[in-house]
Amino acid sequence: MISMREQTDDRLVRLEHQKICCNCCRLVKIQAMDLAAWFGPVNSGLVLLILTMMLRNLQNFQLMQTFVARQLNRRARRLAALIDPYLSITIHEYDAGRMTRSDVFAETKAYLDGAVGSRDDVRHLNAEDARGGAGGGAGDGSGKALVLSMADGEEVSDHFRDATLWWSAHCEQDDDKGRRGGGRASQRRSYRLVFHECHRDLVRGAYLPHVRDQGRAFMAQSRQRKLYTNIPSSRWGDDGSYMCSLWTEVPFKHPKTFDTLAMDPAKKREIIDDLDMFKNGKEQHRRVGKAWKRGYLLYGPPGTGKSTMVAAMANYLGYDVYDMELTSVHTNTDLRKLLIQTTSKSIIVIEDVDCSSNLTGRRKATDDDDVAGDAKTTKKVTDRGGGGGIGGGDSKVTLSGLLNFIDGLWSAFGEERLIVLTTNHVEDLDQALIRTGRMDKKIEMSYCDFETFKSMAKIHLDVDEHEQFAAVEQLLAEVDLVPADVGEHLTAKNPRDDADSCLARLVNALQNAKAKKDAANEERQDEDNGVVV
């Protein structure tokens, strides 16, 4: 048997061993922590160093890859030039950053439309309507004329000075909504010209200018003049592209010309000469540093022919007409957007501008009772069109915005453009709006005088002299009658009407108007004299 003393000694030995083991574990943990604290940053640094070296090697590899690819591309192009010596020029419909259609594209399209229409080797064509408005365009009046153009993917050859060139049409989807008004994706169209490299100088120096000149000539012959109003629209264009616009268009077919315009012949000749000088004045405007535009103010009572004057001007010049309704323009920015989407060779019309409350009134300087020598500006407003901004309602277009539209920096956008304002009350318009430089030509459309009557009698009745002319001349000197009323009396009402009956009807109307005027004058005199009737 083991004695009690031996058992106690064994227990003490085991306790000592446990103490020694615990101390050893504690020492190992302390040393491990010290090693981790000592070698941790070293390991992190090594990892970062290794990663940095790998990234540098990767960048060097990419640089080397780019260099090799560039060299291979150069060699490939040189090899391709030996195998395929043909070059190409692409003409896009909308260049980067442009807000309007490229003139070069439009001229190229017109040139190709005129060239391919009579070709027998073109298999796929697009047919477009070639209607023309009155006084302009190349339509034959039958509504059956068509313009043939290249279909997408079609190729046509052209010959110029013993050189053969190839044109092809291309179309791609374009998701850029903002460039052409927004709203929906449209198509990005282009033409590609391919030619032999030996004709490089010929193409750049002679052929492309020839294409542009011929294209402009075709456009002048076949263009359809249009009447626009500022109602947003989305439609398929004549060239097959989907377009979003701030303007809605219809063919302009107003029949009024200067030959049928009721006006004093001398005054009419003055206006025609002014239009001729403007249309042929590109070099003059460039030389004096002015934008190629001109402002016209047509003023006078209702029925004196202000709107028909605009139609006659458009037909004489062959311009498009943009009839702007200010009540639907909300801000100055919207007004500028409308200007950007107008074309050259156009007339921008704002009718009855006196009905826009923020444009009427005269600014006058009055003495300030509080500060001697100072002046304060007041504005008398005669509201003829409702409250709110310029157009009433929620419109926030200001007078300043319209002035900048007519004569600001953005007014030089485009060229060969007329801006026409019409008003029934010119005395109510702000002088800043109608000053020279904004409204350069002021034309009074007044009541019918005898010279205007004679021109109307020639137009309506084909008579130069008549026994009633003396009576008409005498009565027109005493009675105010607008040309619209005179023309109505001179218009035949039934198959039995002739010059005699029409002139008699006019004389009778003038006599009735004179009787009413005399009665009104007598009543006014009685009131002034205190006579109660």
C-alpha cells in the first residue's frame, strides 16, 4: 500500500508540472503576439509591394499591347491601301453638337435626288410628294409630281471629269432625344462617297463644291414652301426619319401676290424695291457687319390688308412663313427654342402684337417729386389681350425676351429672314420694340384712297375708267372705308352683276357711310352746344 506521504508528494509534483505548463503556454502566447505585432506590417508591406509591382507590370503590358496594336493597325492600313486604294467621305445629317440639320447633307440629298430620278441602274427608290405652294416651288399644280430619292442601303455611281464616284445612303437608330426636340428615338442618316485615292484633290477642290451648287439649284426649283405655327408635333420627315419639332407645318398655298394686292401702286413699288434690296443684300450686310435680317411693322385699322401683305411678301420672295402665336409661348427660353428651329429664307410673323399686354404702353420719363433731377419710368398699359405675361394666361415671356428674340445675339441665327409685326394700335406699342434696327421698315396700311380703289377696280372688274369713278373719288375723300369692305362691294354677288352694278353698290355704301358720319357729327355738335335731343 502506498503511504499517505507518497500520495502527498505525487500531488505536489503534479501541481508543479501544471504550473510549469501554464507558464510555458503563457510565454508562447506572449512571444506569438510579439511576433505578430513585429511581422504584421512587414507582411502588409510585402503584399502592397507585390500588388504594386503586378499593377505596374500590367500597365506596362497594356502599354505594350496598345503600342503593338497601333503599329499593327498602321501596317494593316498601309497594306489595305495597297490592296484597296479607295477613300470615303461621310456626310451626316446632324453633326456633333448641331441643333439643326446640316446644310451639306440637305444639298447632297437634293443633288442625289435630282441625279437618280432619271437613272435606270438604281433598283430601289423612295417616292416623295413634290407639291408646291402658290408663287413658289416647282409643283405643276396637278398634285401628281413625285421626287425620287435613294433608298437606304442603295448605291449609285456618278461621273465627274473622267472620274467615277459612288454614293450610298445609310440609316442608323439614334437614341439622342434632345438634339431634335426630344420625345422619341429617331434615325441618324448619312451619305457616303467612295472614290479612288488618285481623285482626292479633284473631289475636295471641285466635285464637292459642284455637288453643293447643284444641290442648292435643285432645292430652289423643287422646294415646297410651308406655313408653320408653334404647336409641337411629331411626324415622319420627307426623308423617312422620325422628327420631333416645336412647329407644325402645312403647305403654304396662299394665292395673294403683289399683282392682286389692294394698295397704291407707288407705295407697292416702294415695298417691292425694299424687298429686292434685302434679298440681294447678303454682301452689303456682311460688309457693314449686320445680321442678314430685316424687321417690318405693318400697322393700321382692321381690314386694311396686313395679313395679305405678309402673304404677298412670302410669295414674292419664295420664303416659308412662321406664324407665331405668343399665347402658347410660356417662357423666354421657349421663345429662343422656337427661333432656333426656324430656317433661313423665312418670314416670322407675330400678328396683332398690340393684343399682348406686356408689349403695349409707352414708357415716359416723369419728374420725381422726392429727388430733384432724377427720373422715374412709368408704363401705361392698354390691355387688349388678357392678363398674365405677353400672351396672357401662364405665359412668362417678357418684353426683354421678345426684344432679344428680334434683335439680340440669337437673332443672327440663320440668315435671309424677315420678322414682321402687325398691329391695329401702333401708338400703344413700346418704342423700344418698334425702333429702327428692330422694325426697319414701317408700313402704314390705311383706309382705302382713290389710287388704291383704282387698282382694286382693275383687279376685280378689269376697268380702268368709269363714270362712277368721280363719285367714288369724292366720297372716299370724306369717308373712311377699309380695302376689305371696298373689295366686298366690288365682288360680283350673282351672274347678273357687272361693273356698273358693282360700282353702283359701292357708291351707295359710301353715301350711307357719309350720311351716318354727318349724323354723328351733328349729334356731337349738339352735345357740345348743350342742346338736348
